Amino acid sequence: MGIDPTPEQQRVVDLAIQSGAFQDSDEVIAAALSLLAEELATVCAPSRTMTPSKAVDNVRELRKGVTLGGLSIKDLINEGRKR
């Protein structure tokens, strides 16, 4: 399989590697596909119920290695309320 990333996608891959969290682009792609699989499982099974504790665990797992570029969660929540 060949992948031809956009410049923005390549920038994200490069930043992920530079962060030290990943050794190479294969690891970045594997992690991205793992997150996509989890998201699809959630989207494709909307009737499944989740306890609040499990939801918190899932959010913590998904947030690993994610930064907000200087924004806080509170900033994002406030922005979401504006829409």
C-alpha cells in the first residue's frame, strides 16, 4: 500500500516523530489507524452503553500524546458553547 500524504499530514507525522513518541512514520500511521478503529467501533455501535468511568478511561487513552497548542480544555468548552 502506498500513502501520499498532504503537506499538512506530513507535518503532523514529522512532528510526532520529532516529539520522540514514535520511531518512524510506520509507528505514527499504526497509532492513527488504531485510534480510527476505536472511533469507528464507537460510531458503528451507537446502541452500546458506556459507564461514565469507562468513558473517562477512553478519553484519557485517546488524549495520550495530544497537545492543545496552548489552549486549555476550559477554552475549548467555552468555544463549543458559542456555536
